[in-house]
Amino acid sequence: MKILVVCQHYYPEQFRINDICCTLASLGYDVTVLTGLPNYPEGKIYAGYRWFKRRKEIISGVKVIRVPVIARGKNLIRRSLNYISFAINAAIKVLFLERDYDVVFVYQLSPVTMAIPALVYKKLTNTKVYLYCLDLWPESLLAGGIKPSSIIYKIFLHISKKIYNNVNSISVTSLCFIDYFSKVIGLNKADIKYLPQYAEDIYITVNRENKKTDNSDTINLLFAGNIGKMQSVETIIRAAAELRDEPNIKWHIVGDGSEREKCEKLAKSLGLLGNNVIFYGQRPISEMPEFYSKASAFLVTMKDNGFISYTLPGKIQSYMAAGKPIIGAINGEAQRIIRESNCGLCCAAEDYKSLAKLVKQFVNEKEKHYEYSQNAIDYYNKHFRKDAFISNLLEDLKRLSKERA
């Protein structure tokens, strides 16, 4: 089976689509990725990809074709130009691609317009399109402050309906997405499949090294991932300030993004930077097991927002696979899973005072840490295994491929 993958982001940017494509290629499938020049999350085109370099390459058996994009920068205008430039340039590129792909697989992050090149290819070749939705549109605009009554929202509502209704199959990462697609987009619930994300194998190796008891006096709390507005890392900083007199609690933040500088300034103004709170910047995925193995618990925070509550951040699967407790200040689907699995403690999004209290509670109940860890692993193995994900994905891709034939 020859698969064309369309996603604006690909390696060396760190998204799970990298592992999905490498796995499909290792299983013998012919995989080509149509993507943009890497620039996430820093907002600048990565070194080595400027001046027409590396527009075509093969990475772990995956053929990668890159189109030029305007780097996303640090503001809304640049980010909008980044989105538009990929949709246009990739749509033009598909006009010149081979016409013999059996199926098109869209790994849909933000924005939904990254699916447009796939639909252009479908129009040209009648190839079926499978869309895996990780971010809801136009609901994502509301999280960015756009009002439902605005012309921008209405335009993207129209675009989103067109895209979602013209792909041939949709899978979603959160059960909450299904209701949204039904009520807002007008899709039949029966046509939407729930396919939660998995964690890369590199995280699973961490739980094999976990010990039943931890005699260390230091509690190391780790947040890993994008530091943007939606991740509300500020909640972590303010919770750390509430516990500034607890020298045995250390807050480790690994990642980069549009809000990193702001969060570092906040930590510095509160006298926490480099003492209670440590920022490490963006690190390659190969280094993450070292950070994960040293964590007493993982942190997950998001904004108090209706759209955000629909989503299940991919770090939840990584955290669970690593087999450590999770402490969250987050609503909706993520809170449901933390409570249902009993893998840690959770409070409402942006409630830094309650987050601080949960951390204090966690420190005082060491006897529960191992239980939380085991519950995380058990829940992951039951609901989020990679082999189950790949099997379900291939089942859908093969079905669409046969329908085209």
C-alpha cells in the first residue's frame, strides 16, 4: 500500500506523526510525507533547511517532501501567514506528485487548512482521504480569543465544515470530539471513530526502571511539552510560588514555545527561577527518558476553556506509559482520565492554589505513589497501546484503499 501523508509538521519537529510514519515504513508500507519546513515551536526555520536545502530526504525509510512556508514567528499575523503559506504551497505541490497513491492520510493538527492539499489530491485522482483529528476547528479559534460572532470565526466554520464533510473517514483523539462534530459540523456520530493516541516506545522503557519505593526526600515535578498560551504553564509557576518555603519540591519545565519567555520572567519576578523552578528549553525526544526517570510525578496544565476541555493532550499517554503519577490542573477529558484511572490527583484548570494543595497532599502520601504509578501503566496498556493504534489505523487505510480500487 502506497500512503501519502499530509501534515504541516514533521521531523525534526517533535510530533507523534514521526513515529507513526516510521512504524508504517518498518512494516513494509510505502510512505511519503508532504510537509513544511521545520520551524515549530521556535518560530524560525531550522538550520539546515534554509536556502532550498533538504526539500526532499528519506528519514528512517520515509520519503519526505517539504514545501516552503513563512516561519510562524511569535505573533498572530506571522502564525496566520505560516498556516496560509503551507496550505497554498502544498496544494500546488500535489499537482506535481505521482498519481498512484492508494490512500491519503491527514494528521490534522492546527489549523484544519493543512487538509486542503489532501482534498486537492483527492479531486485530481479520486483517492480516498483519511483524517485523524487532534485539534478541533473552528473551535480552536475560540481558545485564541476569536468570538463566535466574528467574521473570522464564521469563515473558518464554513471552511471546516467543507473539509470535514469532504474527507472520506475521520478518527478523533478524544471522545468529546464526537459530540462536537455531530452538533457543530453536522456529521453523523456513527461515521466518527475514536482512536486515542499512544506513546512512543522510548517512554515505555522508563516504567521498567521504576522502583517500588523512593527514599529520596526531594519531590521532582516535571512538565514536558509546548509552552504556549493553551498549556497555562503560568499555573505551575504560581503554584510553585505558593510552596516556595518547601525546599524539597522542585519544578522542572522541559520545552519551548511562545510563552516560555513570559513564564521565565514570571518565575524570576517571584524569586523562583533556578531555585524552585528550573527551565531546560527544548530537548530532543532521545533525552526525555532521562528527565522522565528522575520525576516523582508529572504535571499537566491547560487553560480554563471550553475547547481545551475537549482535548486529551498527547503528553497524558507519554506520562502514563512512563509509569509515574500525574498531577493536573485541567478540565474535561484529561481530568476524566486521570480520575478514572486513579493515576494521580487533579483540580480545575488554572486553579494554582488548588494545584499547590494537591502537590502538598502528594508529598505527604508517599505510600500512594507506587499505586498511582501502577494504575497509570495498567490504564495505558488497556486503552492506549501502540499496537492497537497501528492495527486500527491500518484497518481504516486499507479499507479506503480498496474502496478506491
